[in-house]
Amino acid sequence: MLYLVPTPIGNLEDITLRALKILQSVDLILAEDTRTTGILLKHFEIKKPLASFHIHNEHQKLQNFIRQLNEGQNIALVSDAGTPAISDPGFLLVREALKENIEIQCLPGPTAFVPALVVSGFSTDRFIFEGFLPQKKGRQTKLKEVIESTCTVIMYESPYRIVKLLEELKVLGLAERKISISREISKFYEQTVRGSVEEVLQHFMVKAPKGEFVVCLDAGETDKK
């Protein structure tokens, strides 16, 4: 059995009892960063073998873990925070496991974009999750799709590029578009900044961005032109 186990995105108390039970029972835990997962396991007094599985080695290690699953081992996959395969490693392993008819269970649990969307106040009937936008090639094409969307668009962004993103949206004519940006969700310094693109840009020009960001952009029909 392959288990996809979500881990807390901030507060360690967000982990579920079922997640703890699975982590205590499996033969092996695959971690995006064994140091980060090691801290989590130590906190909950879980002692299980750890192996690294991240974007830089997943192609090389994939077949080895598939072989172990086929041999009858139970393996849990975790990312540093949140649900595996959502802007984190996991897709390749899931796809290959399905080809091999290996049973898969994905536990429900933390995902940063859901609370950010809910507290944005924007429509939740329809939305698009873009994850991280391309940094270079294809970025302008993707931004064009974002600004033309008629439903809420959700993006992840780092503190080093959040101002750049807001400036790009402004240049593309979205200065008055409503936006909601949440950072450090479920952590001590959790914060959500709401307003127009211009207003939120000015906020972060004054207050240096820190933490990981979830950006929610309101639907295109709300533009004020």
C-alpha cells in the first residue's frame, strides 16, 4: 500500500490522528526533506526509516520504491508541509504505482490554498489553482490566462517574487482588481492582506514580504475599468 500523508503547514496540532497512525505503522517514510520530516517524527515520537524523495531525485529513485511496494512493503509519502503532489513531489510515484496496480490511499489533510481561498471572500463556486507560475519561459502566457479568467485564480508565490507578481498584474491593467494574499497559514505570524492589486502592492513595498504566500485573484468580471 502507498499512503499519501498530508503534514501540517504550520501548527503541528493540525496533523490528524489517522496520519499519525499511518506513519507509525508503515515500513518506510519517503520525505521531501528528511531533516524537516525528522523534526515532525521526533515531536510525535515516531521512529521509522526515512528516505529522501524530492524533485531532484524522484526519477532516479522511483523504480526502487515501486519494487519495494511490489514486494509487499507499506510506504508513506510526505512533503515538507501540506498534501503530497500539490506543488510538491508525488505525481510520478502515484502514476507509476497505478500502472503497477498498487493500492493507493490519500489521507485528507492540510493544503494551503483552501484556507486562503475561504478567507479571501471571493467566489468558491469555481476556481483555478495554478500553483507556482513559471519564473521565465511561459510566464507571460500564463499571466494572460490568469487575468482573463472568469473565476477565482489561486497561485503560490515566494517572498522574493511577490512584489514582482503584483507589479506584473498592475502593468497588465489589473491595478483595481481585488486580490487577497495570505502568508504563513497556520503559523504564529499568519496574516491575510486584502484590497486592490495597487493597494496590496503598496503594502508590500512598505512592509518587506516574509514567509510563503498564497495569492487569490478575484474573477475578471469584477474589474473596474
